[in-house]
Amino acid sequence: MSEKAEVKAEEEVVELTPEQQIQDLTNRYRFEKAKTEVLLGEVIALEDDLTNRCMAEFDAVVSDETREYWREQMLTNRAMATALLTELARAKQGLMVGGGESTRRPLHNRALSRPVAPVAVGGGGTSGGGTTPAASGEDDRAAKIRNRAHEISRAERLPFSAAFRRAERELGGQ
């Protein structure tokens, strides 16, 4: 009996023509491509769900304006984005609590900084041995404007040119 079964199995194998083989391979390819698209859709849906859960965890830190940026960061590099958002949440919580032990350090130590000595005011003199009273007054006024412009520039973090114009207006009547 087993010999008859083998003969029947051999007879059932049908040789396909090249066109039929191409059609068969094309159909198999379409089927695999459709399966891949379905799996890709499922992966994207799961990834979106996971990202939404992570974004919900950090809802207090992420504003509406930055939500899309952080979503993209979560999709690109979840570990780093989560670490950064965790640090932001800790910093925000530390500020809300009212100090305590903060992990933030100042950018510089103000206790070690020294005040800058003022620039000397006065006429530089001329090679002729003396200055005229009008020239000396103009030099003093210019030096005062320059010094005031430096003060304004440092204090208000303005460009020197804007601070100079403001100092001219302030000291213009003198």
C-alpha cells in the first residue's frame, strides 16, 4: 500500500509553466507585503499608545507648545527623552517645594567675583603741555558718557551701541 501512496503523491505534483510560476510568486509576494503592512500598522499603534502614556506621565512638565517636540523626541530616543523629562520634573518639583536641597548649581560663584575698577575719568592731555578748558570739558563729558554706557550695558545686558545712545540722552544736559 505504501508504494501506491508514493505513486499517487508523485502523480499529484503538477509541473507549473514559467508564467504560472511567475504568477504564483507574485501572489505570494502580495500576500507577504499585505501581512507586513498589517504588522507595521500594529507596531505604529502600539508605539503611539506607549508614547501617549509617557506623555501623560510628564503632563505637568510638557506644555502644549512643546508637546509635539517631546512626542518626536520620545519616538526618536525614548531613553534620553525620558531622562530629560524626569530631570525637568524634579527641578520643577524642587522649585515648587520652596528650595530644599536642589540639584541645580549656579553657573558661577558670586562670592569670588570682584567689582571692576572704574575707568579713570579725565583729560588725557595733549603733547603741547596743557589743554584748553573747552577741550577738557568735552573729554570729561565723553568719558562720563562712555562709563555710563558701560554700566548700562552690563546691568541691562544691552549692546554697547544702544547703551551709549541711552547714556548720551541721560547725560546730554550736563
